[in-house]
Amino acid sequence: MKRVWVFASALLAACGAESQGISADEWPFDVEPIVTIDQPWAMTFLPNGHLLITRKPGEMLIVATDGTVLGEVSGLPDVDFGGQGGLGDVILSPDYERSKRIYYSYAEAGDGDTRGAAVATALLSADDGDAELIDPQVIWRQVPKVTGRGHYGHRLAFSDDQYLFISSGERQKFDPSQDMQSNLGKIIRLHPDGDIPQDNPYFDQGGVTAEIWSLGHRNPLGLAFDNRGRLWNHEMGPRHGDELNLVIPTKNYGYPLVSNGDHYSGKSIPDHDTRPDLEAPKTYWVPAISPAGFMIYDGDLFADFKDNGFIGGLSSQSIVRVRLGDDNAEEIERYSMGKRIREIEQGPNGAIWVLEDGDLGRLLKLTPGN
């Protein structure tokens, strides 16, 4: 029997207990609920304006901007659903209009009780209804697979020169972030077919080391390029100390050697300023915001938002707007949404689209308000 995963659109509910930030009556935008989807994780826009939306349990939907669910995408792999794992990110190939290729990430089972993230590409054959993935190919895997179902990361982004970047979490294992024989706790750079570029900084070392662009990351759940071609990532700190980083090749971002948070056990971690040889975040949050999706706005609909970063907040139940400077960043405003925010993207006409986290997560459309 087919699972029921889409529910009727609802009126925007009043916010519950609000996190620190600007409340609904002061938002610089109007919020339109579009549709409710169970356990959404990521979304991207197709050239025709429709959305691809992933669900953690392992489904991908095609949704019109009026909330109509047009169909489901077949041909996806079996995913290891549980904890933080399942079907993850989805993005289009830079040449999608010619190639019709998409890229998607997911958690997959390994031997015994192990698992890890994988990234695949396939041709999307779509019409006005259901769609199919043709010739899916896995182009990258986390190495090694480990136990547990946390900190996959597996966010995807293409650079202007068409390199594929992947954020790889350290899988709650701490030490792999500093282990150059593992691609856990790293930012990865590949060709679109999964081959390793020869100008990667560690290419000559071979193996998974050759994939590495930067290291010392924890749970990087946001990855985006700004209009200057600079790569930014955000990641959850341990107990507080969430970070926004400007990603530079070969730089070591310090985890678990340093953090502006501490271990959940209460054990202290040295702060970033104790290790000037390691790369410090451009801004950080104590207490935590629990950053999820990440988008850098380049549209015209919100004139005041140009070139600002937008971060979805899980525990903070907010959208956090940040200014991205030459060598720093800072929070400008925080909008209290009253729900955990999993994903945030810019639509084709400059509207901002938001996915709430968890069961009955709503797809919201943000347009300029009074």
C-alpha cells in the first residue's frame, strides 16, 4: 500500500514559543503556506518553475508552485533511513537544460551495522506527472562507512567553473575530521562525473586524500557560493559554537581540536583563538542556532537582501540573515518562525522558499511585505 506523504495546505499557524528574533508582526515579508509534506529535507527548482523536493524516507516529489504534487520520481536507491540519515540533497547539473542530469545524496547501508553518505547522478526523465531517474551512477561515497546515523552532511553545490563540491560530516566520530586517509569531516571537490581534478591540493597523494579541499569540519549542513565565487559553509558545533566558514583549499577548520562550543558530555574544547594556526569561523553562535539549509540571495525582489546569506535554524526555529564581508560575517537579523527550519532556497522570480522540518513540514513562500 502506498504511503500517504502529502497533506492539504493549511493557513499559516500562529507562532508558538519564539526563539530570540523578530516576531511575525515585524517580518519584512509575507508568508504563504503552499503545501505540507512529511519529513522534507531539500529542494531545488527546475527550469519550468516546478520544484524537486526530497523526503528523508527515500522519496523525491515534483511539486508545482501552487502546491500541486505533480508526481513522484522513481529509480531512487534504497536509503538507510533513520536518525539523521535518509535521502538528502538534490541539485541540478549546471548544464541541466541540455543534459537533464540531477545530483542527489543519501545515506546507504554498508557491511554489518555500518553506513555512510553517497552521491549519485542520473538523467531525469519528466513530464507533467511522474518522473524517472535513468542510468543512475554513484560518483562518491564516504570512506570509511561507520556505525551510527548522525552527521552525514552531504550537501552539494556547483561552482561557476562546474566543479562539484560535497560537504562530508565526520559522522559523530570526532577524529576523522583530522585524518587525511578519510574523507569524513571534509569539503570535497570533484568533476561532475566523480573524477578527481588534477589541480586538487592533495591530488598527488592519491586515494580519498586526493578528493579533499578542506578539513576539520564537523557536521556541515549548508554549502553555497556567493556572487564573487567564494564558497561558504555552515556547520553545527558540538554543544553550541555553530560556525559559518569561508572555505579555502587546504585550510584546517579545527574540529575536534578547537571549537567555540564544548562536548555534550560537558568536557571543554579549546576555543578557536587558542590555535591561530587553524582557520577560525567568520562568525559563530553561542547559544546554538542549529543551522540547516543555506542560501545566498542574488535576486531583485528583496532589494535589501542582496548578497546576504540565509540560514535555516532548527533548534532556534528561525531564519537567520547574515552579511558576508571580505573577511568576516555577521548576523543582521533573525526571524522567529516558530518551527524548525530545514531548507531555504531562492525561487526563479526572487521569492524565498522555505521547508519546515519533520512531520507535516510546510513549504512556505516568502514575498516582500509592508
